[in-house]
Amino acid sequence: MSFFSVRCFSGTSRVHRQDGFSIMMKDVRVGDHLLDAYGEFSEVLTFLDHRPDAPDTDYLQISTTESTLEITPTHLILMRRHHESNPPRYLQAQRLRVGDSIFSINETIKEMKVIEIIRNIKRNDAFAPLTESGTLVVDNMIASCYADYEYHSIAHLVLFPFRFYHKIRNLGEDAYKSNELHPYIHILLFIRNSFHLFIHNL
């Protein structure tokens, strides 16, 4: 698995911007400050993936009594399984089952029960903004900016140089305009795949 595999939210998903507006994911821009998992407004540094044209992308549609989220199956979302009593953790969205808990935040963390999950929803776009905190609240549900690798804190640490680069140079618009994965992510994928090939041939 790899947290460098991204495709995250559909363009009609909504996020809360610092100016008080709720905007669609497709309208998010580098430099926006979005509500995150800590109840703060975290700056969008770049996009890990920005594809207004991504035909037949598979999404899960996850519903609570308060909202509905469309998210790719391996994207990380803050959850707690219904049979667990441990603190919530970031796991792949495809692990969710009806009755599990997901979380929102206003002034405090709020727990919500999943009441419906619809699989194999097809959409034609995909957006993965990277915030400074590595988290964001999408359709009132707390999610990671990362996918696949179920250790959010490690993924966030590994991408620190990447976030720092965009923070000080403000070059995030490059990925935003490219309609593809960020070039840095391509490099990480190449390193990962080369390592797997090397191990396989031992």
C-alpha cells in the first residue's frame, strides 16, 4: 500500500472556507484556508491530484443523518468501528460499515453514525487538496488528505519537505493547472515501484 496513491473527493463535495462560505471542492484554490480536523482553518498548499476530467472514478457514498460524503474507497477518514471502544483513527473509507462512527467538528468533536453506504458511484472528476495540517472537513466529516496507507501521522511526516517547499515558495498552482497527479507524487511512486521490483527480484 502507498499513501502516494490519490484520488479523493468529488467536485461537488463541500468544504468550509475561513471567510464563512461553504464551497464545492472543484472551486477550492491554492491559498484558501479550509476547516480542518482541529477546528482551525488550514491553508491549501497544493493539490496532490486535481482532475476536472477523470472519467468513471469510483466513489463511496457515505451517509449519516446529517450529511452525505463521496470519497474514493482507499482514502483515509476518521472513524471508529461499531464494536470498538478505542479512540477514533484514520482508516480507509472502504472499511466503514453501517453503524460505525465518523466524526465532525465545530467547537468540539462530534460523533455521527453511518446509516447508509452506497458503493461504485461513478463520477467524472477527482480532487485532493493538501492542507498544511494534512486534514480537512468535507461535507461535515473529518478526513485525511492522504490515501491508502493507514498511518496518517507517518504519511504527514514523510510529506513534510513537500509541504514546506510549497509553503515557502508558493508554487502549488503548478499542480493545480496540470490536471494530473503532482510531479512530486510521480517521483515517490517511481521510488516505491522500483523498491518493490528490487525486493521481488531478490
